[in-house]
Amino acid sequence: KFLTKMNNKRKKLLFGKKVLLMHAPFKDYSDGLWKKSECIIPPLGLLYLASSLKKDYSVEFLDMNAETLKKEEFGKLIAANDFFLIGCYTESLKNVEKIIEDIRACNKNPFIIVGGPYSSLTENYIKGSDITVIGEAEQKIAEILNSIRQGRTLIHFPGLIYNKGVKRNPGIMYVDNLDKSIFPSIELADCSKYGFLFGIKIGNMAGIMTSRGCPFSCRFCTHRGRIKYRERSSANVFNEIVEIRRAGYKYINIVDDNFFLNKKKVIDLMNRIIKEGMKIKIIVQARVDSVDENLCRLLRKAGVILLIFGIESANQEVLDYYNKRTTVDSIRSAVIVADRAGILTYGYLIFGAPMETQKH
């Protein structure tokens, strides 16, 4: 019942091989029209999917935060494709549901798959989708599409929700060995449209993820206890940086939850960049207890210009409530040693913990 028009002996494929990857807009969307947002980096999740699909499928990519189309152009694009893979964030959920409605109005036989941070964290079915994916799908997405085209069962793929949300395959989609994933297809994104950081356009910026998950258990974190920590080898990461540089990007944003957890890997990667004389500027997210003076000097030499710290609070009671496992002294120390090395710092803060008072 799930795959419509399934024929008896599978003599006819149910869908074509044209795939449109869509990064739904964060700003208001209505009737095929939307406004752009200031984007830091291209969406890595969709570009990982593109790499897995482009060998056997015709793949197009539309970042609706970085570019706009006229209503007629958007309608033609929708009508020309068979599969629609949409990335969904909490901020874009309502827009995703509206886009799904418009896809079905413009295309007689679309197959719509939705995934991304919102789906993986809430494990909720996305209204109107044929499949909602929970987890990391890049190593299985081609096999999933092949199964759909041929009318085969999907029961053996973990983390899929379908039949209008009635059917749920147990588990989540999961990538165990990150080095086996093909690098995201950065060439599909226009590098000139990215690089907005906190409201300032600083240049062509690409993202890179050298690990996934985090072994810490901060109380506020949506990943807490759900996602196993895994990391890529420094050689694998360096090879991707080379490709990013060749694609014309001048900045990279390392978006790991905890890039410095394995300092040996970090040092090896920085030394590779220095040895090759690679001219690229790097932005990194970091815990305040993960940096020291020697590491910061090495980071600066390799091209790191900004460390973004999860400071959260300057009050020890609040930090302890969050189970942050840092101290106010370690916050001060991290900012000071980064400053001495010539690295800018930026701090994320959280106000309004359940136990927080005006005194805090």
C-alpha cells in the first residue's frame, strides 16, 4: 500500500532518477516565494547525500536560504524532478510543510523524503512526507531510492517513518566509520553566497565536520546521551580541506561539537596544514577546558582566526546545574591564552536556567 501503483512483476520502475535536494528557508515561505537568510556555510547534510547519489542519479541542489527563484522558475524546477530530499530544522518546520504542499500541487508523482536536525532530534513524522528519516542517511540513501523505484520493501532500513506516520522502522540511521563517507559535494553550492558570521560577511566559507556526537552530557544539549562520539582520521580531514580550497573557499568553519577532544588528531591536522603551506582561515567551536597556550600558538600558525567557546554562564552554580564540567577560572584562562596567541574569541551564553535567579 505504501508504494503507489506497484505493478505485479516490477516490469516498470515507479519513479525516475531526478533528485532535488532542498534546504528549506528559515524566513517566511508562501506560495513558492521566500526571502534569503545570511548563511554561514552550505548545509553539509544535504551535500553528503548528493555525493552518495550523483553516481547513479541526476542531482540538483537548492539552498533556499542562500538563493531565491521566481515563482515560475521554482514551479518548473519542482515539475522536472522525481525525488525531493528536504532538510528540516526546527526554525524551518512550518516552511517545510508548506513546501511539501506546493511540491504536490506542481508535480503529479513526487516522492518526498524529509530529514535533518529536527527529524533526528524529535523523531517526529513530518506532515506530508512519504518518508521521514531519523539519523544519518548518506551511506544508505542510494539504496533507499533504488528500493523505492523498484517497489521493494523498506523494512530493513532503520529509522524510517512512513505510511503517513503509521509505520516506524526501529532504530536510527547511523554512520559508524566516518572515513568511509564520501566528502560532501561542495561544488554544488555557490561559495560566494556564504560566509556571513554573526551578521558580518567575511568571505567564502565552507563547513567541515571532523567528528560527530559528543561524550559529554550537558543538561541543555539535545544530543545528550543519544549520539555516540565518532571521529575521522586527520589524513581524511586534511584531504577534504584540500578539496574545499580547490573549490574556491577561503574560510572553513569546523562545526564539531567537540573538535579538541582528541588533541593528538588536532595537532597532526594543524601540522599537515602548516607543512603544506595551505592558505586558509579557520573558525573552530571549542570547550573552554580544551585549549592551552601551546595548542593556541599552533592553531594560529595553521590559520585559526576565531575560537567560538560554549561559555554558557559566568556563574559557577549555573555551570554546575548544566553539568557543564567547566569552571569560571577555566573560562577566563581560555580567553586569555587565545588572545595571547592572536586568536579572536566569541562566547555563547545561555540566560534563564530553571534554577537561575536575578542574583545569578
